Amino acid sequence: MKQWQRLLFYLMINILVSALTTWIVLTIWDRTQSGKENQGATVNLPASVGTGGALVETIPINTSDVQMAVPAASSQPTSTPWQNVEEYQVQANETMGEIAAKYGVSVEELLSINGLTDPDTLSPGMVLYIPVAPEASPTEDISTLITSAPPPTGSPVGSSQEAGVVINSVIGVGDLASERVFISRTGGSVLLIEGWKLMDEDGNVFTFPALELFEGGAVNVWTTSGSPTVIDLYWSMQNSVWKSGERVTLLDAQGKVRAVYRIP
């Protein structure tokens, strides 16, 4: 082989080796860069799907840019229950709407607390119970609860204030339809009077059902029959129980005297 042919052969081998080395370096570099891009956790989601579910187009979405929205916890509003009531005597030609507007309550509230369904059933002299907001003064609530009845001239006996209840009066003495004992709550917190007993001097006993009295709250114990509410309880007696000069006694569930009242 001639010398120039030998030089040309070595030159060709050198070119091939250089090209192969360059190709290997470029391949390694390309794979390295592809690996780094894949670390971004790119997810391909279908932008549209053709007939038969064939994928037509994909949109790259980087999961590092996706944030989970956490809904804020919602709190359900609770309504504040009426804790006090006052008694109101309906006047001639007065409507339920006028009474509601006078006391700043709704007609629906008046119907509910008085056990009525028709606002047009009012009549002169009818007694309605008006809900009073909790912030009202307990002293004011007690004084207005008995506006339709004669002011009590009897006097509670014993330390009724310390007991947490007081027998304010016995209304309608001797009349079965209107006779009732009016009892109010004194002091703070809530008082459970379930199992308490109201007694006369003849051995008649009324036992209280499960009932809570709030601060400034009150309850009527009617001698006659009726549908009980949170402010009206019924003894279901056939005749009147109370008479003038009689002693009214309120005992708790343990038999302790909590309030005493002498009917004038």
C-alpha cells in the first residue's frame, strides 16, 4: 500500500471515531436533560376525545402548580330562645298585627307561644303571652306578667328568693276556667323543676313534668284541663282547688319546701 493511501485510511478511521464519540456524548446529554424535565411530574390530560374514545390532543399540566382548595368550616347560626314572657289583655278592636308591632315581635311568634293558628281569633279580654328578650330585667318581666289580674295582696312565706322560685299569686280563685298559680324564677342560671310538687291544704298535689325555668322566666299552673306549653301547665281537675286564706306550698323533688304563699 502506498504511503498516501495509508494516511487516507488513518484519516477516515479518525473521522469515524470522532463522529461516534460526538454521537455518544450528545445522546448521554439528551437523556440527562430529559430525566431532569421528568422530575417536574408533568401529567398529560386529554383535551378532547374523539369517537370511540381515541385521544386527539393532550395538554401538559405541571402538578407542582396545582393547589387543593380547602373549604372554610361553616357555622350554623343558632337562634336565641325567648326566656321571659309577659301577659297582655286584648283590647276591643285590637288585631294580632298591632299587638306584635307594639312589642316588636312577629305575628308568627305570638301565634306559636300562645298555641294559636289563626290571628283573627282575638276577642276583647283575651289574655296573650308576649315573648320578652332575655336581656329584659327580670323584675320588670314579673311585674308585667300579671297585668290582667288583680295585684296579689297575699304574701310569700319563707325565703323564696334563696330557693330560686317564688309563688307570685293565685289568680281566679274559685273559678275553674281561670284559676291558676303563677310561679316565677329568681336568681341566675337554669332551674330544672321536674318532679317538683304544688300542694294545697286539702291534700291535692300537682307534680311538675320535665321543665326548665330560665332567669326571669315564669309558669302558670292552671287548675283546669288544656294543652301544656313551656309557660302553661294544666292540673286537669274537675273543680276549683284554691280558696281564700289557703296556704300554697311548693316542694322540690327531694321534698324540701322551696316556696310558700298565703292566698288573701
